[in-house]
Amino acid sequence: MTEEIQNNKLKILGKLAASLTHEIRNPLSALKLNLEYLNMSIDKFSEEDAECIRASLDAVERIQILIDNTLTFSRNKNERYSYHSINYIAKQAIEMIQNTAAGKSIDITTNFEPNIPKLKFNKDKMLQVALNLITNAIEASGKNSEILISTYLTPDNSVVFEVKDQGIGISENDKNKIFTDFYTNKQNGTGLGLSVCKMLLDEIGASIDFSSELNVGTKFFVTFPKSLIEEEYETKNSNS
Ligand SMILES: Nc1ncnc2c1ncn2[C@@H]1O[C@H](COP(=O)(O)OP(=O)(O)O)[C@@H](O)[C@H]1O
Ligand SMILES: [Mg+2]
């Protein structure tokens, strides 16, 4: 349980590391090019200056290797996708976050479609998405409020996972900012929760959207297209 929360933090740090390393790459290349330029005519320099240039070039190359390693690490290759129940993932997330909610006397209620088809996704990543959305809902909510977590099928057979709170809501001005990396209006926020969610859902072709009213509440919903639904379910339901 704490391991999963730790894992969540690591994913966010991974994203932070990925964007940082990405940003560092270009100025670092410029630095390296300039040093290489000086290195081409190294015999024009005094022995002392030449040593400075060589040492700097060495250091730049070490940073470049470090950055390449960080980027591969956060890219997370060779991952496995299989079919899972979104109800099960939602239950897991709620269990993990129950104590935090209880601490604010927030009641988490659920309304799960029992006959929900299994969906193709990576279990850990989807748990991460659910945790991020529920954490945001808790953080936006006042004491003694309610968070409703539901799953359902739409008329065109997409699957929806929804987190609805009675919290502070999102102002019109903030609505187009919240998915931006590092955008936060919290004192200790990272501003990466929603952008990580969006990134993880983009990877599999699912989408995330929200509706919100200031001082009334916010509803985030993740839509999984029909193409992610396990084939067996369609056969089962068209036969019956
Ligand atoms: N359920 C919600 N209710 C109100 N505002 C929200 C909600 N979820 C997200 N937000 C807004 O979106 C911003 C970005 O969220 P997020 O990316 O998770 O970063 P963080 O939680 O670290 O601030 C939050 O700071 C908040 O302003
Ligand atoms: Mg957040």
C-alpha cells in the first residue's frame, strides 16, 4: 500500500526528471560544440588552459551520459499490457487513499457498472491515474463532503471512469491551464498530477476531460474507447 503511493511519487519524479533532462539537452549540446571547437586548436593554448578545456569536455560528456540514462529510465520500455477491470483498479485506489479521505471526514461512495468489460491497459499506470484524480478530489474538498466514483458504459460502448467531488471547483480562467506541466495552485503542489494522467492515457488512446463549477464541484472523467475493450466481452454480449 505505502509501496504503491511511493511508486506514484516515483512516477511523478520520473516525469519531472524527463522534462528536466529534456530541457538540459540543448544548452548542453551547445556547450559541448563550443568546447569541441576550442579543442580542435588545443595546441594554441597554454598547457594550463588546455587542461581546463579537456576537463570541461570530459565533464560535459559525463553529464550527457547521465541524461541519456535518465531518459531511458523514465521511458519505461518493455512494459506489459493486458486486460483488467477498471472497477477493480478503482477499488484498489480507494482502499489506498481511504485514510487520507477519512482524515478530512470525506465520504467516498461508489457506483460501479457490474457488467463492465475488461480493458486493455497497464495496471500500474491506471492505478496511478485513479490515484491522481482521487487525490485531487480530496484536496479540493472541504470537510464532511462526498466524493462519488463511478464507472459506466456509454450508448456507443465506450467505458467511462468518473471522479466527482463537491469541492472548490475550477475557475474559468484556470480551466485551460490545469493540464499544463507544473501548473498548480497549491502551496505544496507539483502541478504534474494531471499532466501525468494525460500522458499515460494518451499512450493507450484513452481521453480525459472534466466539467466544473466554482464552489459547487468538479467531475473528471476518463473515456476508454471501444477499441480497448476485450474481444470476448463483445462476443459474449452479442451472442446473448
Ligand atoms: N478536483 C479538482 N477540483 C478543483 N481543482 C482541481 C481538481 N483537480 C485539479 N485541480 C486543479 O488543477 C491543478 C493541477 O492539478 P495537478 O496536475 O494534479 O497538480 P497538483 O495537484 O500538484 O496541483 C491543481 O492545482 C488545481 O488547481
Ligand atoms: Mg494533483
